[in-house]
Amino acid sequence: MRIGDRVHHARYRPLTPDPNAPTPALRDQRAQQLADRRAAGEKWKGTGDGLVFTTKNGTPIEPRDLNRSFEALSAHASIRKVRFHDLRHTCASLLHEQGADARTIMEVLGHSSIRVTMDVYTFVRLDAQRSAFDRVGDALRADGSARDGREDGDGGAVPALV
């Protein structure tokens, strides 16, 4: 990730946080990176691309190393094992649950088109899922009584698909 308008490599996307929102985590990260740079001295290999997250030497973090670090942090925090990439799905789901539209989610995830977002993330709200399953359960009840006390009016018959 990098902060700014220009992207120098296809692997990097600009990080454009709300300028009005406080970003203490990014400020803390920048301070840590500056400390790493001072400690590395001439061994610093940063290219000046404005990368937010780098190794202690200023080089981009390799995906494999990121995954290893994430697994270690997850184990240390005693949280269930998930892949780092799964955080994208979680992010998309949380954005959707908070009412973000598909275009906003597409931009946050860095997809090239909204179709990619919609093909990868089929959004169904949890309450909508529960409601749909409740209706299926109501339709399948042998006694014909619905959970909310309604009668379905067909004498309890379950329609058969032929």
C-alpha cells in the first residue's frame, strides 16, 4: 500500500483515507518506519515510493512473509485460523452489512470492475437469510402451523416438485 495519487507498480494501490478522519494507526506506523529507517542506516533499501508497510530494511513485504506473520499473530491472540486473504471477504461483508453500496466496496477492494465484486461476493444479509430459512421451515412443517402463528391455509400440505 502507499499513500498518494501515483501508483508506480501494479502490485501497489494508493491508500486514500478520509482526510478528516483521525488515522493514529497510520501515524504510528509512519513513526515506526522512520525509526526503522534510522536504525537501518545505509542498509535501508526504501525506494521512496511511499510504501506504508515495509520490512525493517524498507523493502516491500513479501506475501509469504505477511502470511507467516499473520498466522503467528493470530495464534498468539488465540483467534481461529483464517487466511490473511480472508480479511478481504470480511471487509467486504462488514461494509455491506453497514450499508455500503457495491461500487464503494469495489473501490475499497481495488477490483477493476463492479462485476468482479459481485461475482466474488454474493451479498445476502444475515437477517434476510434467516427470514428465508424461516419461510422454508414454515412451508415444510407437517402440521401447517407457521412460526408466527399463521395458518398457511393449505391444510398442512407441502407442495411437491415433480
